[in-house]
Amino acid sequence: MDRIRARFQLYRPGFTLDVDLDLPGRGLTALFGHSGSGKTTVLRCMAGLERAPGGRLMVRGQTWQNSTQWLPTHQRPIGYVFQEASLFAHLSVMGNLRYGLKRNREAPRIRLEQAITLLGIEPLLERKPDRLSGGERQRVSMARALAVSPSLLLMDEPLAALDLARKQEILPYLERLRDELDLPIIYVSHAADEVARLADHLVVLEQGGVIASGPLADTLSRLDLPIHLGEDAGTVLQATVSELDPQWHLMRVDFDGGHLWTRDHGLPLGQRVRVRVLARDVSLAEHPGTSSIQNLLRGQIEALAADDHPGLTLVRVRVGTATLLARLTQRAVATLQVKPGREFWVQVKSVALLP
């Protein structure tokens, strides 16, 4: 029962939305895809802003719509964060937050004080919106969405209007919302770095339909339909900072399958992190040897699939309980006799930390 189940069909000139989703009832689900793929339309259907005839939506055991029932937007316990903060200019930050409280007629699931603390806006409460930076305005907008104590938080590219510095400022707060609230978050984005860093579950949309849906790591490691987050295929690993090497300014992160060395990012021991490993940075060897590549793991081949170019192959390798992708030439596959079940040394050239 602790799930979100949604079925929407919507027909417009030149565009058809046809999605059937079964999503986790906690954590952050990213809707990812190119512009025009249907991401925002799905969000608007969930909010009741688009009426999909015959659609169904059940949120953690509560039916919001089906063939005989329809809850209008103002009766759906949602928080909605848009690209632009759209705060009331004549109200202070606290005034904007209290305005959101007017919609909350039930016992709060999220206290206003909790939302203020989670988003770090205590010093801003007496300011007017014109005295806030873009990042501060968006954090206030998120707190206002939480002030209604929603059962579902919808976020439509909330960082799209911000520059890189402001995005980096807000990402840790989004991680706090994801990790500390017993609340499902549906997050629309076409930014690969945001998805890789934030998502627990990934839904990939294309031309109004779902082409992939599942836990982030599992979905990224699919070979039947390689998902490219940005410039290349790759996987994301959950890891922990386990060792610091001050002499060489390196940091070791452990995951369930081994460890990887990367640049020291100034994080403390024990810090949980995500690391992104691109297929182009992974190679295979039958025997370990002297090399500039310092990350060496033992793995077993699970599957192979054709890559975009006819001379290349994507190889899925199991390392412990984790999965990595390697991009090899067809000639290398034949020379090494790479096939499912065989074990190889996995060399990881570069690791991108997503702290």
C-alpha cells in the first residue's frame, strides 16, 4: 500500500501521453527525459491540473482519482515547487510560509519549524522576497510547499532557473528532504547531474511514454535500453568515505564490492556519498599489471550488448552486489573472449564524486 500508482492517458494534437507507473512511497523519484517527453504533463496530472479522462492515481493507499472519483487540485494534499519561486512580494518570508498553512486543515505531517530547519532559512524569515538571492527564494518556495504538510511533493525543474553556484547551494538541502522526510518526492529534471545525485528511483520518458523505470542503479545498468545521463552511459554507486591520503590528496570510498580512490574532496570519514562511473572509463584485463590506473576490482561478466557504434560493445560486470558498465571495442571483446560468466580484473580510470 505504501506506493504511488498512476495511470494517465492524454491526447493532444501532435502529442500523446500514455504512462502506467508504480513508484516508491518514499524517497525521490526523478522523471527524466528530453523537452517534450511528457515530464511536466505527468506532474500536472498528479496535481489535478490536467484532467486525464479515465486516469487513476493512488497515493500511499488513498485514491485521488479513478473512473468514478476525482479530487480537485485544492483537495489533493500536495506541495508543488515550480521553476520560479513566485513568492508574494508584499509578504515577508514568514508571511509567505504562513500563507501556505491556510491550506492545511488537518494535523500536520510536517511542522513548519521542521521545514524551516530542513531548508536552512531561519535567518531569512523577516526579509521580503526582493532581498533574497535566487537560491534563497527557491528554498523559501520549497519550505512553503512543505508548509501545507503534503502527502506528495511535486518539483518541476526547481533548479533550472539558477546558475551553477546557486544549484550547488541548494542540492544539499534537497538531499536532506529526500533522506529525512517520510514523504514521496516526484522530481522533474533533464539535468543529468541532478538525477544522478538525487534520485532513488528513475523514470525515463520519451514522446509521452515510459521507456524505463526502476531503482537508479538498476535502471542505469540496463543493456537492453542503455540510459545515457548526459554524455555517456554509466552507473552510480552508493559508497562511504573510508580513508584519506593527505600525502597524495586522495580519498578512498568503499562500496559493496570493493573500493575506489578519487581526489580528496574534504569530506569526513564515514560520510555517505554517491560515485558515478562512466562506461568509457572502465576497461577489462585478464591479469593485473603495472598501470597508471589505481582502481582495480575483480568482477564477473553478466551480459553484453551492442553499443551505438557498430565497432563498440557495452559490457555489464558484477562487482560484489554492485554493477559497472564497460565500453569495449568489438576486437577487444573477441581477443579477450569476453562472455557471460567469465571473471576479469576491472580497471576504473576515473570516478566522479556526487557528494
